[in-house]
Amino acid sequence: MGRQSRQAALGVLISSALVLSFLGMMAAVAMASLPIFVYSAAVSYGADLMLHSAESSTLDRLRDSRFGLTIRFLIRQFLLLALCGSIADLDSFVAKMASLGLLLLFVLQLAYGAVLKRVRSKRNELPFTTRGLDMEILGIRRMPHPFLMDKHVRKMLHLDVPLVAGALGTIATDDWRFVTFGSIATVWIAFVAVLVLLPGAWNALLLPTGDEALDELNRQLEGYRPQVALYFTFAAISRDFMYQVNMWLEALEALDLRPIIVLRERATLRYLDATSVPVICVPKADNLARVEMPELRVALYPGNAGKNVHMLQRAEVKHVFIGHGDSDKLASSNRVSKVFDEIWVAGRAGRDRYERIKHAVTAGQIVEVGRPQLMTLHHWTGRVAGKVPTVVYAPTWEGWTDDACYTSVIPAGEKLIRTLLDHPQEIRIIYKPHPLTGTRSPVALAAHKAIIALLEEDNANRFGRNLAESKTAARKLARIDKRIADLTERGVRSKYPDLTEEERTARIRGSRNQAGALYWESMPESAHHVVVERIPALYDCFNHSDLLIGDMSSVVSDFVATRKPYAIFNLEGLPDTEFRNEQRTAYASYLLDEQCGGLDQAIDAMLNPENDVMAHYREQLKEYLLGQDYPPSTVRFNNAANDLYRRGLRDFPIEYPEQPALPA
């Protein structure tokens, strides 16, 4: 049984114990049985604690079933009072004292939550959030200590334990002191918690006005003088979408121009990778309009979104759509892109995609800049790099609608994995699915889980416990993860408050490189890998592979830079020539059908380069998709930014007494 399967089974086991414990407490009330109630209550507390400690997905299902955390505690407390009535009497001392204690605890819990809600709402009223700019002069105080804020609902609810234990003790012994002291302990601890929270909350509420904050931001920007901005907004905020920004960070840092990142949703800042580039997050459009960047002449957009218009309205700025990967999907040639001054694509293929859209954009709007992110990829040497041939299966996800469902996971994923596992030649498989796989389609999720189960089962059959023997490597990886988490934290939580963003970024990237190297070393060379976390990265998987199997997506376009053989699923069953004409990335690929027909030819090309009939076409396609190798794409990207900035200055000269120096 794989790790995910074990976690799922454990979640089901714990949630079953939780539900049964509540049924046990109900039965205990009906039978007026104190022992059954005590055991059931203990199990319910323990199961609750285990579910939250493991952060099980079962919690979401319980919440959706109207059996969330607060409801569970309220039911348990009502059952306690019912037990008091069934064994003693509702007019008894234990029932009255328990009721009074629970009522006071409830009031204090409401007060605690109200204070924190007030703090968060007031802080969210600040017109912006920043990273990499010195805003100390505003005197914005830190939030209360994380211990007082993190998971505060669960912590406050568990304060009923002394009261519940005291009430049960009084029922068992008829000694009034148990429930009295238990109630006093519960109420006193809750009262002290509120008192401890208040000073930090008061400090956190001492905020500048919106006008004062924006004035200081503009003073900081006046000193930094940003010239190019990367602008990003997205309605669905999660780490899975922030790759659209994170992929451009290093290219942005390498520009001659002074860059800045402009975000629109506060939650995106949490998922933004470490970078030395200053960041401002301005949620409201009217506040963004008041942000002054007089030298800004270039704005880069990795995504098409409605709130792009709030930056597009700046007439003095040249607006550029850079996208988040070249592919034959509709998103890579959207008619909406005509609102931009320029569209930067990797190579001639990107230009042709837009030219096929009649009356959408002009040829002069399109600039070929390559893909700076691909500079770290290893090139094909003409032979398998390691002892065991490695195939990376990197399918796309099911898309927002069935019309945009290009994934091979549903119709062919499980069949592909079984075929590779049954191949006479031993093959190592790296399964690297799209982060959103299974988020919309239950069928895709089931197929995704089936693929993982097959790979984990094969690993277990071949290696048994040996696969998990490297406890030393696991401990090292855990320490590196902890170090990255500590470096990522800022503010009151940070263990490195004095680090500059440049130093912080260098340490985080160094730690990730170390974790990536350790990841590969910690597993047997022929073991399969299921890569669903950020480490190892996609391009790291490319460097450890000899053949890619994928779908119509930018993953294939990026892999072409390696010149290694690759295969694409032709799920529509089109004739090969027609499919290659429609999907330019398929020009140099081996084509697979739903039954994985054509897979043997792709594997033969990997194992026997003399039979690789697509090698010459891959060289042609690489230049067509991604442009020439020289000058490097980092240079072309930088030159395109400098050229556009000069034209922006020519159209809208800067109204400063002293003209800034232009990039060389």
C-alpha cells in the first residue's frame, strides 16, 4: 500500500472512530452509563486531535457534512449536559455549574474570535502589502504572536477539557469540587487568553491612514524608480496558479532595467517564490491608480485576466503579454491578446499561432524572445544517460471544460503505465502530472490515483522495505524543508529577520538545489518516482529522463529544448499528417493512440539512437518553437525589454529634471 493510500485509509479509520465515539456518547446518555460516556468522549477528543495533526482531507468532508469542528464540540457539550440530567438531575449542582462554565467559555471564545477578526479586517484595509521595500517609517506594528492566532478556534474549543473532566468526576464521586474547580480552570484559562491577546491586538490596530500609507509607498518607489513591472492577477488563488509568475522571477532579476512585481490579491503574496525583486500587492483599483511609478514604461503580463485593465489603462506604459508557456492550446494564441502593445513568444511557432487568427494581431506586435527558463536543461547526448532508461510521463490536466480537456490521464494513463511496467526492458518511470490534475473531474482523479498505485506497487514488489531504508536521507530532507520554511517566513514568525531579500532568495534557492540532489540520491536508481510536490522541479525531472510522454501542453514545448525523443497522445484519432499539421509541437514527436500504439517505436528511439527517425526533425522543431541558441534567450529577453523601454521613453519622456541613464 502506497503512502497516499495509507494516509487515506488512516483518515477513514480515524473519522470512523470519531463518528462511533459520538454514537457511543449518545448511547451512554440513553443508558445513563458513565463509563461508556467517559471512554467515548476520550476517543472523540483523541480522534479530533489526530485528524487535525495529520491535516487529513477528511476534515473537509466532515465540514461539508455539517459536522465541523465547532459543531462537534457543541454536540459533545450538549451530550455532557444530557448525561448530567440522565444520571443526576438537570437541577443538580453539577448540571448548573457545567452549564454556567460552558456559557462563560462560549462568551470568551466569541470575544477572542471577535478581537482577531477585527485585527485581520483592519489590517486588510491597508491599501497595499509589500515585500522588499522598507516601510518601517509607517510604524506598522506586528500582528499578535502566531501562537495566539494560528488555529485559535481549535485551541479555544479544547479549553473545555478541564470542565468536562471535572463534570464527569463529580458525576462519578458526587464531589462538588471536581466540577467547580474544572469550570474555574476552563473559564480562567480562557479569560487569561483574552487578556494576553489584547495588548498585541491593540498594537496591531495602530495603523496609518490609507493616504499616509500610499504617500510613503510613493516615496519608496521614488527612491527605487521601477522601470519594468510584472503584473499578475488571478481569481482562483492557490499555489497551483502562481507558477505563472514564479517561472519568470529569475528572468526578471537578470534584466538591465529596474523591475518590480505588482500583484492584486493578498493571498498571492503567500505563494510567491523568494525573489530579490521588490513586490507590491494592491487589491483595490483606485489605490493602484494612486501608485506613482513615473519611470515605468514596460509592463509584462503572464496571464489574461479581467483586472489586467487596471494596469492597461496607463497610457505611458508599453504593455506586453509574455504568457506562462508556449503550447498549441488556445490560451497561447488568444484573441484577447490584441489589447497588448506587444506579444513576446518563444519562437516562430508562437508567431504563426497568432497569424492564424485572422485580424487579431499584427506581425509587428509579435517579438521572438526565446524561453529564458530553459537555460538549465541538459541536452540529448544520443544515448541513455543512466544505467536504467527513464521515461517521464507529464500529462496535462482536464481543463476548465470538457471542450478543453487535452489530458491523456483519463483515456490512456493507466494503460500507458501498465505497458511500460510490462516492457521487456527495465524502465524507470517518473510521473509528473499537472498540479491541477483531478481538481475538476472525478474520473481524472481516479485515473491519477490508479497510476500512483501502480507505480508504488511495482516499487514495493521490487524493493520492499529497501525503498524506505534511507531514514538518514529522509531526515536530511526534512531538515532542508524546515530550513526553507523558516527562510520563507517573514515578520514576527521569522527566524532570520535581518536577512535582505537578496540573501534570503539565495539561501532558499541553494537549499532547494540541495534538496533536489538529495531527493534523487535517496532512492534506488531504478525506482519509479511520483512527483507531486515542488521538489524536484519539472525541469529537474527532464534532466533525469531520456524520453517524455505528454499531451498538447507547454511541457512538451519546453522538453523540445533538450532534443531528447518524446511522444504525444493523438487522442482524437486524426491521421498522423493532419495531427502534426494542427499541433506544431507534434511535428517531431512519436504519436500514441489511446491503446498506446506507437509506444514501442518511441522506446526504441530512446534505446537505439540509430533508429531515432525523429532526431533531425527535433533539431528543426527546437529552433522553430524556441528560437536559435545564440544569442541565448536570456539576452534576447533582456534586449527586447531594453528596446521597448527606449521606445516608451521616446513616446513619453520622463518629466524629471535629470534624465535617467538608458540601459547599455
